[in-house]
Amino acid sequence: MLHYVIRRLLLMVPTLVGISLVVFLLVGLAPGGVGAALRGAGTGGGGAGGGGAASFDAGTRAAMEAYLDERYGLADPVLVQYGRWLARVSPIKFGPRDLVAPDGEVVRRPGAVREPPAWRLFADALPRGTGEAERSGGAAGGADTPAAFARLRAAHATARAAATRTRGELEAALVAYARAAGLPEPADADGRLRPGIFEGRAPRADLPEWAVARIAAEAALSAFAEAERTRGALLAAFDRGPLPSAGFWVLPGLVSVASPDLGVAFSKNRPVSALMAEALPVTLLLNLLALPFIYLVAIPGGALAAARAGTWVDGALGGLFVALWSVPAVWAGVLAVGFLASERHLGLFPASGLHAAGADAMAFLPGPGVDGGWEAGYLLDLLWHVCLPVACLAYGGFAVLSKQTRAAMLETMGRDHVRTARAKGLGPREVLLRHVLRNSLLPLITMFVSVFPAMLSGSVVIERVFSVPGMGSLMIDAIQMRDREVLLAGVLMVGGVNVLALLLADVLYAAADPRVTLG
Amino acid sequence: MPLLEVRDLAVSFGGADRAAAEGGGRAMAVDGASLTVYPGQTVAVVGESGCGKSVTAMSLLRLLPSPPARIERGIALFRHGGGQGGGAASVDLLTLPERALRRVRGGQIAMIFQEPMTSLNPVYTVGDQIIEAVLLHQPETARTPGGARAVALAAMEEVGISDAARRIDAYPHQFSGGMRQRVMIAMALACRPSLLLADEPTTALDVTVQAQVLALLREIQRARGMAVVLITHALGVVAENADVVCVMYAGRVVEYARVTDLFDRPLHPYTRGLLACVPPLDGGSGTLAGRLRTVREVVDDPAEFARLVGHERGLRPWWPWHEPPTGVGTESRLVEMEPGHWVALWATSGAREMPAPAPDLPDRFPQAETAAGGLVRTGRLHSQG
Amino acid sequence: MADRASHRAGPWGEAWARVVRRPGAACALAWLGVVAFFAALAPVIASGHPLVWTQRGADGAARRTFPLVEHLSAWDLVLAVGVPIAAVVLALPGRALGATRGERWRWVVASGIQAGITVAVCGLARAVLGEASAVTAGVIAAVVGGAGWLLPIVGRPGARAVMAVAVALGCVAACHLGSRVPLVDFDRYAQAEASGGATGVYTLIPWSPGQGRTDWYVKPPGWRVEAERGAASGGGAGGGRVFVLGTDALGRDVLSQMLHACRLSISIGLVSTGIAVAIGVTLGALMGFFGGWVDAVLMRLVEVVMAIPVLFLLIVAVGVLPTEWRTTHALMVVIGCVSWTGAARFTRAEFMKLRGQEFVLAARAAGLPLRSVLGRHILPNAVTPVLVDASFAVAAAILAEATLSYLGLGPPEQASWGALLAGATGTVGDFVWWLAIFPGGAIFLTVLSYNLVGEALRDAMDPRRRARTDLA
């Protein structure tokens, strides 16, 4: 059994990789790619910087795009981007280890700074005195303390940002110059400068755009040099290990194991793992509460329908469950919110959220309140808020499960061992409970397999309707903000939970049926 | 004193499908079956597939699913607590209230089935299933810890399952076919019933295992004085194990006699046809050299019918595929042609004059000798499995 | 009578006869018929353009125009005329037009496909050749559409007549119409009437789905529009019109939107399921027949797609598309590409089961090529469970579209039940009940109908069903 579980867990990895690849490709290969999405092209008003992007001037836009390219590596092909993301997310890392800052953020080795485009045209504008001196000069003392290291990081970050910004501006200026010089098609579809476009052509210093480009080039080159210098210093300090390293070595120098780094959410500027840690428990709470509820209602319902098969009870129950199944989750949620929850109608339940305002101040269990009245307490308040969402999640599962129960029980009832049990003299109730139900439970466990993904799907909508801050809401917001990191991490989490649930179902099945041995 | 008297049992099957497809009406699976079982006796019910023998047995315990199946008429008088002595009350199984019938099932009348593979619940251990039966009918065993388990163990050992103490906690799928049938028998007999209905208990087993199981049944029967209704389609089994034989066809009893009388002097052409299918070891008389006659040939042969005593008085054996004599319709009559030998005849006027009491034979043959000359093994056989 | 008819039909015909007999399924089919009716005829029943517009010119003479017809798109016209004709052709009893009902179904389907191809080709030709070449485009389309006559299905004169009508219709529609007039100002009709210069005869529901005014914001059902200013000419001018089911947040009539949304839901349901079945059966057949590494690789793909809950995948797939790409067609393709795993698994299982059976070996031993074995012998058997499941798949696709529309990810500018539903709680703090009950009810009834039909079909095709619950 243990072997089987371990093997299945290992098989999960390719599945998860596959899931992330599918989503990554979806996001990356969409028209315009992630870049266009992040730049807000076509969102028509959604997303940070979306509607406003088109109204910036070319230089600022270029700077913004350069920033995004830098941060997300958007200039590279999709598969390279994926590889980079995978390397970050995988717990098994190759090469030197990253460092961990005191606040938990993972500090990676600074990557190379990109050169300004077509800088050779302006080679004479290179600032003097850069180079080795500065690189080794950064080895000056005082760089070993975390504070000094943080200063170095900050310096590099600033320099890098400046280099990026000036590079963007240079690119825009070069495009303008190329157009003025009559060069055909200087920019590609994304507005980036085509490489090699100036090959073999003499610079047209007479054009006003040339002067603009030159000034931009000077700024870009000096910023680049500064960024290179600070990078050198940072690298040297990095290798001296001022902060604790992330993870631990498996093969020293080559392979290490560290916690996966899911990145930082673009739209919220918080680490994705923190967002997940807040949202995932909420979604799991809703689904896990709904699950036993479903089984509690569906199994007796199905058993009753099977016991009274062919009578009006069976027909009525069947019809009721089909009708319940057909009710769209959106409709149920909207009706529930509208009629049961809003103050204008019944107002029985809270309309949104998981906690009342000021819930944090409440005691956990019900007891006497602050002003002498009776206070419900945190737990009861939570349960009260969770009632409607869980009910809306659960009702869909009733139909599926009860129908399966009924079918399984009817099939079992026709089997020979039930006839033997009756021939032994057992009454109808014992026969039903001990011989029919027990044998019918086996397919119900595997039913779990299809119920759980459906519920996870449903919880997206329910969370939106009831404004519950779970994974569903997170994902929808991420879609509208085009936040790739959150999307990927979210899909990964949900897919992982799903696959784990399937594994659990298999293990339970093996435990329940003595004929099955997991190979 | 007979233990069980079945008189004119009729069971029909019907339902929505049938009604729509065949223009209404129900199908009579059993149409007027009668038999009598005495304590310690083995009555074999013989016939081909579809003749109604299983339905007869299952309707005694009312195990048939009742929307499609319906008991049209008949009584089945069973003597509660009937053993060798007399004097216990008789009840009609067909009209007994459900609760009382449940006490009879398993406790007084036990039934074992054809397919041991599927007749045991795969998710419970064998011991659990036997103990369940024990606790149901002998609740006093529950008072002592391990009391019911001890009874179950004893039952398993009695049917010849070696290493019963370990095997009692095994699952059905861990047993072989023959062993499973032994488990079924153990489960059936754990509560010491006075009558065992065995519905083709060995059909699904191979021949050697078949012989072992039958020998086991005979042994237990002799030890406890239990009566057995043995449903089978194998004449060899009948010859070796039965005291009284009831031949059925198309839901009616066609012939009813002692086993010796039946094999020596079959009266109904169908029975003669069945026996003619058995290849004679000596090249036999009455058959075409080197060729077996089919049942159809025998039954359709007018000469066979003419052999019936009383043919000149207009007595014709009942056979549903022949034209009935004029004015008879579909009615048949189980007539005692010779003392202790009943045959089904068309209900002609001649037949109506003949005596037709309900078939009733109290004979029991000691196990060692049967006139048919079959080999009989005595003593218990230990299982090898 | 039913038996005799089913005798001639195959197992599907028998199953269908059994389905129609169940009361629940019969009601479901009735509702679906209603939805299909509105899907075809909605632009003609519910439009803000008047049917007949009589303008009194300065010279006193009355000029009559037909704005509604001018604003219909080619598809609208084809459906509005074609579907009633098809319904009449199918409803004729017995052997009308020289053919049985089953054959007439095939004609109708073939004609529909032909008309569709004609319209599509015409549209394509016009897009390529430019607006001015309407006649050229029409000729091309007629040629392509007429090629349908070569189909073996069109053997009889009756079929030819029906097909000819269909193709002609398609050509006419596509040539004459085909350009969608952008934003129309519906107010001018009301103003013209108020000023007394014109009268119009309106359709049954005198609102277009896109026609809204801010002062009609969220009006309850039964609200009556007051007459325009200057109605001294005596009421009725634009006034007196009722919003039968109320309006939404943009002042648009709910009933009109609901009727137009019928088309969206039916088309998305059927086309997505068709795509999903096509992909699923193909992949499943490949996996089941070849086994080995093909099976291993494709099975991983199936697992990956199954591991992500459908709605998540849909949201991601649709959400990354820029808004102008989120057309109905794109949505159909996306939904289809996400829901194929069920069909693939069914087909794979059936293929694996049938692959080892003897009739396949016999066919191959007789030298039949692989393609023939697959297509003629295995595929028809293997596809049965998929087709039985198809009705549920359509229901799921409709639910998916409604959910996406609710979340705002559906096709923009397109009337949709889900989008209407979103308006119920959209306005903060207020619950608009008519936006919740009616569109939601329509979704519910449609999904319920497909589910009931699917259940009835499944029961009818399963020979082992014993306990019948003939209620539903």
C-alpha cells in the first residue's frame, strides 16, 4: 500500500507539471501574449494601468514595457519563460542556493543587466572608468552584515530600474529615428526595435531624432554602467553569504532542496504564497463542509429510492434530484442572496463575507457579551456565514450521489448474496443495511472522484456571489488583472488538491474492498 | 407425518414489459405442482432449464421478487419443529406473515444455491456470515462471549473444512469453489434446520468436488435426520442420492415415484426420453445401435405413448406440445397409475375416473443400497482444499 | 403502432420512441422546442425597428419602408424563414412529399447545412472581395450551395425542392443583407411618431435587446413607457409600450434580451458539444485502438486536463482572450476544447473492449484496411455511450456559458441569460428580482430539459434497467 501511495505521489509531479504547462501556454499564447495582457491591451478598462496605458507618451510606455519585460522575462520565448518559472517553483533546485531575507522573501542571485539596444552606434558615449576596478572594489568591508547587504540590494535595484527605464526610452527614440531615417519596419508588432536594423548603414546625424537618440543613449549607457557596477558588488557580497541560505544541499554545489517560490503577485504586490495561504483554507473549508453534508443527504435519499423502487416515492425523489441538479449554481446563489440574505426580504443570513465586522474581537465560543447580552462567538458567527454558501455548494452533489446510490443499491439488490441473506431469515432492514448498503458503498467512494472537482468548480461561482475571499475570488481577480503568477499558482494548488483527492479515493476504495489489492 | 406438503402450487410472472410486449397476460412458471417430503427423506426435483423447479423451491420460502412474481394458488403446509416425532403445529408457508416466515427461513428450512461464487457476500468474512445466521436463530448463543463463534466453528468442521479456526476469518474470494459450497452448507446447517432446499448445489462444481459435496450432504442428512429437497437436472445425482423423484416439465409435475420405480419402469414418455439420453454401458436394448435417441424423438414417437397402460381407455400422457384430445383444453391430471407411481395425463374422461390423490411417498432408502446400482460412498470425506 | 414504426428504425429509433413516451421527457422536448422557436424567430418577434414604417413626406404622400427587414442579418432571415418551413415539412404526417419522416429529417438537416454554407461562403466572399461585389459573392455562394445537389442524399424530387428553397433563401439573404448596421438610434422612431410625421407598426415585443435608455433604469415588470413629450397628438406615440419583464441596469428590455439569448444558448450548447465529441472521440479512438505509448502519452494529457476543474480552466482560457476576441464562436471553441475528456474516456474504454473482440479479428483477417475496420466496425459501436451522454454534455455547456456570462467573461454586446442574471445583484445593496427569476428560470428550465431528455435516452438505451420510474 505504501509503495502504491508513494508511486502515485510521484506520478502527481508530471501531472502538475503538465497542468502548469497547459495554463502557462494558454496565458502565454493568447493573442498578444502575457505582455499585451499585462500592458492592458484590449482589456477595455480592466486591470491596473490598462485603460490608461494607451494615453501615455511613447517614452513612458516604452519604459513601462521594458519594466514588465524585465520583471517577467517577457522578451524571451514562452517556453524559456516557462522553464524559468518552473525552476523557481520546483522544490529541487540546481546550482547555487538562494538567500532568505529576514522577512521570508527569497533573494535570488542578480541576473545579468540587459545592454541598451544598438549601443554600438553610440560607442563613443560610453562612460569612462567603468570595469574591473569597481567590480572588485565592491569587496570592501562592511558588506557582510544584513543591513549592508540590504543597502547593496537597494542600490542595485535602483540602478537596475534606472537602466531599464533609460533603455526603454532609448528604444523608443531609436524607433523614432529609424522611422525618420526612412528605414522600413523598424519596430515589430510589439513595438520593439528590430535587432540589426542599423547594420551597414551610416548614421544620419543630420536628423533631429539622431540628437534625441544620442542623448538617450548617453543616459542609457551610464545607467547601464552603474547597474553593472552595483551588480558586481552585489554578486561578490552574495557569494560571501551574509544571509542564511535557502534550503539545504542534497549534492553540495549542484542540487539543493528549498521551498518553492511562487513569486509575487503583480496586482497586489504581496507574495503569492501568502495569498494562497489565506485563500486556500477558505475554499477548502467550504468544500469540506459541503462534502459530508452531501453524503448525509444523498445516501439515505438514494437508499430510500432504491428500497421503494418503482413506487411514487422513487419517482418523486428522482424528479426532485434531477431538478436540483439542473439548478445552476449562479441562480441558486443569486436567489439565496436575494431572498434569504438581503434585508429587504427575509434577511435570515448574512449576505456576504465569512465574518461579521469585528469578528476578530469576539471570543471563540458563545458566551456573555461585552454589554451584558449574549454574543454568538467567533465559531458560531463563522458557521452562520458559511451556511448559505455551503448549502449552495452541496445541493448539486445531492442529485449525482443519490442517483449513484440508488443505482448501486438496485444492482446490489439483484445479486445472489442478497438472496442468500434473505434465505437466512434476515429482515428487510438488516438485509438493506448490512448486505446491500455496505456493498453499494464501494462505488460511492469512487463517486467522490467526480463530485470533488465539480464542487471546486462550483465554489468559484459561489465565492463570487457571496463575496467569500477564497480561491475562486482570487482567480477571478487575477484574470481581470492578468496576474500570471497568481493564476499559475492558483491552478497548481487547485489541481494538486484535486489529484490528492483522487488518490485518497483510491486508497479508501482499497481499504473498503478486501478483494482489491493495490498493485 | 409428512414434514412438508405442497399442494397445487402455481406461480406466475408478469410485469409492465411483458404486458406491453405480449398483449397482456402473465407467464405461469409453475402451474399446479405438488409434492410431499417426510423427515429424513430426499426428494429430487428433476427437469430441464425452465421447467419451474427453482421457482417452486424459492416460492416455498417466498424469496421471489414480488412485483414480477405472484403466487397464484396453492398451499405449502410445513410442520414446525417437525423431526422424527409428530405433534408440532402446521403452517402454510405461502400465507404465513412475513415475520413468522423469517423465523422459518434459515432456522427451520434452509436453502443453498447454485453459485457459491456469488452467493456469499464478498466484503464480510466467512465467519461473520455464519455467525450472523447463528445469532439470528439461536440468540442464546450470544450470551456467552464467543458462543456464536464456537457454533460457527463447529459447523465449519462438520462440513469438512480443515483448519477451520484460521479459515473462519478468511474472505470468500480466498476459498475455492468446492470450499465455498461447503461454507454455504455450513451456513445453512448451523441452525439445524429440519429441511434443506438444495437448488442445484453441485452444478457449478467439477465432478470430483461434486461427489464430495453430495457425500457430505448425505452424511449430514443421516446424522441429523434432515430432509432434503434436491433440485437438479443430473439423473446420475438423482440415482445416487434421492429417495423419491419428482419430474417436472413446463411448470407441472409430469411423473412422481420412488427412485427405484422411476428408473426401472418410467411411465411418462418424457421420463423415458430423459433416461434414453444416458448412454448404456452395455450397448443396451431398446436403442438403435450406436445412436442415442433425443428426448424429442421419444416424446414424439406415437409408439411410446401407446405403451402407457390404459392407452385403450383413452389415457394419454400430458405433453404441452401435442394436440390435446378433444374437449380437454389445457387441463392435466396427476393420476396414480400404479401404487406409489403418479403420471400426468390429459384430463380426458377416462383419466378423470382414475384416482388422483396428492403425491405422497414416505419411503426412505438406506444409503448403502439403491436398486439403480449406483456407487455410494459412506463416511466423511476431509477436504483437500 | 409504435412497435411497427420502431421495427423499421434501428436501435436509436426505438430508443427515441421510448423517450418521447415518458411525460417528463416529452415536457422537456416541448420546452426545448419553444426555445428553438424563439432562437429562430427572435429578431422578428422582438425588435425596436418597426415592421412597417409609413412616413408622410412633405408633399403629403406616404412612403412605406420596412426597417425591420433591412436591419436583419443574413442568418436572422435564413432562420426566420427556414425554421418554420422546416417545421411544416417535418410535421406533415405519414408519407408527405414522397418520403417518410425520417428521410425528411435528413433533408432538413442537409438543407440547413447547405443554407449555412451558402451564407458563410457569401459572407466570406464579400469580406474578401469587398462590399461592392454583392452579386459576385452571391453567385459564388450559389455555386457552392448548389454543389449540395451532388450529395447522394438528394435523390428524390421532394428533397430537391426543399434543398433548392434552402439554397435560394441563403443566397438571397446573404446577397441582399449581410452588413450589420452599427448602433441604431431607436429614439428617432418615437420622436418621428410624436411629431406626427410617421406611424409605425411594431413587432409583438417592440424592443431590441440592445435598445436602452438611462431613464429606463431597472424598471419593474409591467412598467409602461410614458408618451414622448409633445404627445398632444394623442397618446400612443411611442407611449403605451410595456416592459413585460422589466428592464436591466442599462434600461434594456429583459424579455427581448431573453428571447434573443435563446439563440446563443442553443448554438453554444450544440456546437460546443459537437466540438468536444469530435475531439474526444478522435483522441479516444487513437488511445483505445493503438494502445502502447500512444495511449500512455495521450492518457497523461487527459489526466492533466481532467485535473483542473472545468470552470477554472474555462475562466483562464476565456479570461486571457482580449475582449474583442471573445465572440460567440471563440466561446464555442473554448468550451468544446475543455470538455472533451469524458467522451475520450468513454471511447477509449469501448475501443479497448472491442479491439480484442473476434469480429475485429475477422475483419482484419479478411484483409480489410485499418481505416475501414475502425470506421465501419468499431466506431459505430463505440460512439453509442458518447451519444447517450451528449444531452448531458449540452446541458453542461449551456451552464458553462451562463456562468461565464455571469462572471462577465461572456461575449460582450450579446444578449445572454447569464449576463442578465449578473445584473440582479450587480447594483450594490439592492436585489432586482426580475433579473434573477426570469433569466435564471430560463437557464434552469433549459438545463433541466436537456437533463431529462438525457436521462430518458440513457434509460431507453440501457437494456438492463429494471426498476422503472416512469414519472420523469
